[in-house]
Amino acid sequence: MKAKSLNRKKGEAGEKIAKEFLENLGYKIIAANFRKKCGEIDIIADKDKNNIYFIEVKSRFQNNFGTPLEAVDRKKIDKIAKVSELFLLEYAKKPKSINYGIISIEFLFNSSIKLIFFENGFD
């Protein structure tokens, strides 16, 4: 299997896990893979009626290329901020609050998953 295809499958699996995790915490998924020319946001969710979260999901196999969190650099944060502004221009309601989060998912060798949610990940 080609590396790009494997990475895509890993990313899709990570995003599915992240959505289920958020829904179990009471978040409502508004959009997934929201794309504009300047970038993409993996998950846009609402918590407690109109508190909007823009969430980046990073998945890695254990010990491959650093931790998922290390993959969210300043350039990625700037892209997410720009795309979030474009989303808000299209969004019907004015949110009470705007938040940015990161979900880090590591697929471990023993077939388990390590998930960490940084609810205010850009702070």
C-alpha cells in the first residue's frame, strides 16, 4: 500500500474517532473537512449552544515523525484561523464564543489508541 493512501486512511480513521469522542462529550458536529482555497478545518463543532470549536485532528502511528501535537505548527494554526474566519462569514448565527482545539491521536503498537483533547489548543 502506498504511503499516501495509508496516511489518508489513518487520517480518516482518526477523524472518525475524534468525532465520536466529541459527540460523547456533548459536542454537536456542525461540519467536517470544511475546505477553502487557503486550507481546511477537520471538525467544526458546537458545545453548549453556539460555542463554536474549530478542531484540528492529528493522527500518528506510535513513534512515527514525532507526536501528533508537534505537527500543528504556526503555519497550520494561521491557516486554520483564516479558514475559520471564512466559515464564520457563512455561518448563520453569531457564536457566543470561538475556540480552537486539537485532538491528538496515536495508534499504538498494541492496537490501542491514545487520544488527547487540547480544548484550547492554540493558547
